[in-house]
Amino acid sequence: MKPSDPGIRGIGMTSARTRDRLIRRLIEQGIRSASVLEQIRTVPRHLFVDEALASRAYEDTALPIGLGQTISQPYVVARMSEALLDNMAGDKLLEIGTGCGYQTAVLAPLVKEIYSVERIPALLRKTKQRLRSLDIYNLHFRQGDGWQGWAKYAPYDGILVAAAAPEIPEKLLQQLAPDGVLIIPVGPSGQQELAMVKRQNDHFEQVSLGLVSFVPLVQGK
């Protein structure tokens, strides 16, 4: 599917004017990365939600995608992407929680390779088809337990986790490259913070990027 196709451009409530309004809101909220903002503008978010919700696709809100999962709020996607790219020294990314693939699509042109892990097989099958239809190919997928990461291709210059863990999984820290950065929501429901962890040899420095609300990072396949 090419950007000139009507399904990509969007019509009515998914029009360019609606997308521009979203971008202005993100800028007002402090997003500064031109590359991230352009991706939020151009990635067709209405294709990542059910058709019944397409008219709400460019609102700055999370939306349900079925199977107990959500597509993240555009501001949160932009905030996580910006923090990752501003602090990521290389271009090899591990994504935990492929979900509907929206975050993946935003990041795909901005890094060289994405290794993405999703626990729910049915969700992963649909997402792989969707991303192929958008001609995104620098992706490697695995169905499995996100708590375990993907050790086969470690270390990673960046790790981005799209679900909240009560504490940072040790396996993910182990798979982070020297000078690598991990972006992850941490904490129980209602008390989650977005954490950024940078690796300095065997030392890890953690800072909070603010409050967030994510579905839990479930252990096991």
C-alpha cells in the first residue's frame, strides 16, 4: 500500500487537517523531535484500530484494539520514541509488546533494525500483515514472553517496552548494549512511571520521564 492510496491519506476525520491538529497538540505538550513528529503525522493510525474507531484515530488518546490490549496515546508514543532516539547510540532496537504495530511503524524508518516480541499469537499475525501492507520490512518478529527479551540477537542499542512491569526485568537489562537505553513503564496500575535506564558498563542509571498508564507486561507465553 502506497502513501498516495486513499486508505493511507485518510478522509474526513482522518484527514491531513485532523493530523495537523494532533501534531500541534503534541508540540504544545513538549515534543520537539522533527522526525518523530513527522512519523506521527504520516503513519496512518486509522489503519491500526477497528474501522468503527477510525474517526477517533487522530485524537490524543489510547484506544482498544481487542484481546484486552490498547493502541497507545499518540503523545506517549511520541514521548517514548523521542526519549529513545535522543539517547540511543546505535540503531538496533528490541521492542517488547508489538501490539497492533503502531509504535513499530513510527520507529521503523528511524532505526536500522527492529526485533519485536509479542505474547499474543493472533495479534501478532494481524500486525505482521498490516506492517507488510505498509511496505515496512526492517522488522523481525517473535511470539513469546517479553520478560525474557530476545537473547539470540542481543545486545541491543535500545529496548522499548510497551507494557508495564512491576519491576524492570533483569533479562532486559542483560540484553542492553554498553551505552544502551531502555524505555519502560514501571509500577502497579494507577502508579506507573515511564522509566529511562541507561547502561554504563555494568552500572545502570534510571530517571523518571513522568506518569503513564499501560496494560501489564504479562509473564509467560
